[in-house]
Amino acid sequence: MDKTIIITVVLIVLAGFIFWGFQTGFFAGTSNAVVATPLPAGIVLFYGAECPHCKVVEDFITQNNINAKVKITQLEVWHNASNAKLLVNVATKICKITGNSVGVPFLYDGNGKCYIGETDVPNFLKAQAGIK
């Protein structure tokens, strides 16, 4: 085979590799790492769209008109990786929860305390809304 043909093939393959690298971000050092959503101020309720326990909390909020009495930011975590990462950060770094104790519904009160479950979350919201 002629040297010119070999060099041409090598250059074409190399050019293809370089093109692929820039198209995929391989050379740019980018990754598919998920960045957490910024933590909103105040009360934040993390929930899962299909979570039955979250549905109980959602029904409680609706039936007691909690949104008119208490400002709550609601973040879905089962279908939103950024919100899920924020949930883990809040649970582990702010509320110091370790192990597998993090689940939804999960409420952060905005002052360093966390409430988990279909009993604790409504109880917290009752107190905030002035419901007995």
C-alpha cells in the first residue's frame, strides 16, 4: 500500500475522533453530572408524583386550604434529578439525616428542621396554619 493512502486514512480516522470528541463534550471536560436545584427560602415540601403518602399530604393541603395560610414551595423529586439532589443535600447536610431515612413526603421548614411522612408533615403544617 502506498504511504499516502495510509496517512490519509489515519488522518480521516483522527479527524473523525476529534469531531466526535467535541460533539460529545469529551474534550471539553463536560459531564452529565446533575446539579442540585438552589434551595428556595422558607418551607419546602419534597414529594414524588406517584407517591401514595405524598397524595395523603397533598389532599390534606387541599382540604385545609393550607396554601392560602402558609407559603410552601413544592418540589417533585421522582422525575426531577436536580430536585432529588437538593433533597439529599438538605437531608444530609442541613438536617443531618443519615442512612436510608430520606423519603417523601419530606418537608424542610426553612430553619434547619425536617419532617418526614404523612403524619409529621401535616402536623407541622397544621401548627403553621393555626389549625387545631
